[in-house]
Amino acid sequence: MATIELFGTSSCPHTREMREWLELRRVTFAEYDVEIDAEARRRMRDYAGAERTVPILDEDGTVVRVGWQGRGCLVGECPL
């Protein structure tokens, strides 16, 4: 079974849109807020390299989507 992970932030409207899209399709996924979860932020950066745009959708360790329909929110460096 595929493991789908959604990395985003609570303040990003595109994270919300991607979550709603996944829920509409009844996809089972785990969601992580990279603004408050240091380990999720580290994992997101490991998967996506230097990319700091959210949302990021990861499937089994492979990034399958960055942003939502070409749009995303930037997350800057922060001391987590």
C-alpha cells in the first residue's frame, strides 16, 4: 500500500486545497505542518532538496507534486 504524505503549513491556502482534493478522492494520507514540526520539515527538505514551497505531496519517498496547480506558499528558514 502506498504511503502518501502531505507536507504543508496551516497558513498556506494551497495546503488546504490539496488536503481537500485528497479527501474528495478518499485518499488516505498523513499530513505534517512544517512550520511547527521540525522533524517533518527536515524530512520534507530531504525529499524535496532545497525546495521550500509547500504543499509538497510525497508518495513512498518520492515527491509527486510541489505546490497546488502551480501555486504554493514559501516557507523560509526558521530556527526549529
